[in-house]
Amino acid sequence: MKIRLSLLFLLFPLLILALAAGAVGGFVLWARQPVHMPAAKVDFIVDPGSTPRSIARALHGAGIPIWAPGFILLARVTERDKMLKSGGYEAVQGDSPWTLLERMALGERSERQITFIEGWTFKQMRAALNNAPDLKHTLAGMSDAQIMAKLGIGMKDPEGLFFPNTYVYDAGSTDLDLLRRAYATGQDILEQAWKQRAPDLPIATPYEALILASLIEKEVAKPKERARVAGVFVNRLRKDMPLQTDPSVIYGLGSRYDGHLHKRDLRQDTPWNTYTRPGLPPTPIAMAGSASLEAALHPETNDYLYFVARGDGSSEFSTTLDQQNRNIAHYILGQGKGAEPHKAAAPTKDLEQAKR
């Protein structure tokens, strides 16, 4: 009996060790086995301040039924619980609990991208943000002025202040984050361009340069004509002639624009009607790209005061009203009854001609 008890006391620690080794082995095996995936790829969000427990809940919510106690233990034993980074992540077929944990510890977030197009208005920019995948939408119901205040920008009108470009973002980023980046990028580019501007321009501030660049952006279809169109606008500003640019009139009409610019629209006064008001409009009318900003600050030196669309995306330029009227008769009125005498990105004509 004593021998049996002695053997039992000797074997019991070994049995405990065997059970412990089996448990550790099983735990390691679990940590390395692929988790069940409801699809080939599954996106999930790790919120700031998340713990292993809340992350396990987030994985469950995304359709990945991970064993929460094991995931918590794995994070704590490996001290990955102190390294977890917030953001958007992507789980793929074959990922194990350890793979997922390590990905979050290293901050290997999944990325998305959004493109803001030259010539877009802020309204179009907001629509793109609303449709962007895996983006947290925080601006719903806010007015433009409220958004500007939220960004800490000391202006109420956001038009043209955000730089058109492709922005890469982490899943789980906010729409406000993207706006803040686009604004900062635009301000940096505008500041550098303003420092290198041509001398003696009839614009006094970087904001006026942005306004002029937005007019060029909406007027020009052929990139090589940007500097020439800028030269026309600069010549008109120097002579105190109305800019008479149709896209600005259209912008001022807003929802009243029906796709055709009529003579009555040219007479309808708004702050953006460059037929009825001299000088630049009060704000940009769209987002301007670097090329249009460069043209605004380095316009071509020429004598042109007028231009009209040829119908193929290019423009015909002239120095006198008589030449302009002949060009209008040839390129616009000569296109038949279905032709539109005014449309966005179509160049200007003299106010007196427009009134006839």
C-alpha cells in the first residue's frame, strides 16, 4: 500500500505536467489554426482604446466567431494587448487568431482610397464622402458653415478650399479626417504657388488666386489653353472689364440652372454673375488643380480679350468684339437651332452681345 501511495505521489506531478503540456499544446494549436470565415475577406474596425475583449466582440460582430477567452489570454501572455492599434483591418481566409492579433499589434491596417476631381464643387465632394466605403460619417445634417467651424477654419464658405487629389485612408477613418487632409494639402500648395507668382498680377491675395484658378478650371477643356485663358481674364481685370465667364453665372444660379444658360440668366444678378458684376466672384466656384493654379499665377502674356468654344474642346481667341461676334456666329450660332449659346466650360462673349 505504501509503495502504491509513493508511486501515486510520484506520478501525480507528472500527470499534472502532462495535462498542462496538453493544454498548452492545444492552446498553441488553436492559436495557429485558421479561424472560420464567412467570406474570403472580412473587414472589421478596432476602435481607439479597444481591449482584447472588445476586439473579440468586434470580430464576432463581423462574423468571425473567435474564442474570446483564448484570444484575451493569447494577447496578455504575448503582451500584444499593450501594442494593439486602432483602425480598419481585413481578415482573410487562412488567418489564425495569432495572425489577426499580430496584424493589429503591428498596425497593418487595410487601406481605402477616395478621389476628389478637379472642377468638383463642395457639394459633389460631400456626396463622394457619403458614398466612400468603410468611412465613418460624422457630417450628416451639418451645414457647410458648421463643417468649417468643426474643422477650425476661419471661413464660412468651403468652396474651392480643398485640394483635388486621391487620398488613401484607413478603414474606420472619419470624413472629417479626409477634409482636414485635403484642406491642409490645398493650403500648402497654394502657399508655395503664391510665393512663386508672376509679378504685377491684378490679384491681391492667395484666395483671389484660388478664385481665378477655379474659373480657369471650369472654362478650359484643353490643358494647353489654361495659360492663354488666364491671360484673357488678367487682361480683362486690368481693363476693369467684366469677366463674363459662364461657369460662374451657372454656379450662382445653383439649382435654378436647367442645363441651358439663357439670356435671362445672364441678366439675373447674383454675387457670382460676372456679366452684371465687375471683378472676381466672391468665392471659388470649384476645386482647382495645380495646373489651373499655375496658369492663374503665370498667365500667358497676350492681347486677347475674348474667346469662344469651337465645339471640339478647343477655343478661338480674339482681341476685338467684332472678331468675337464673328467667331460666335461661326462656332455657336452656325451650329444650328440645337446649339447651346452658353454652357459650362464654354468661353465668354461680350455683355452687350449677350443682351441682343
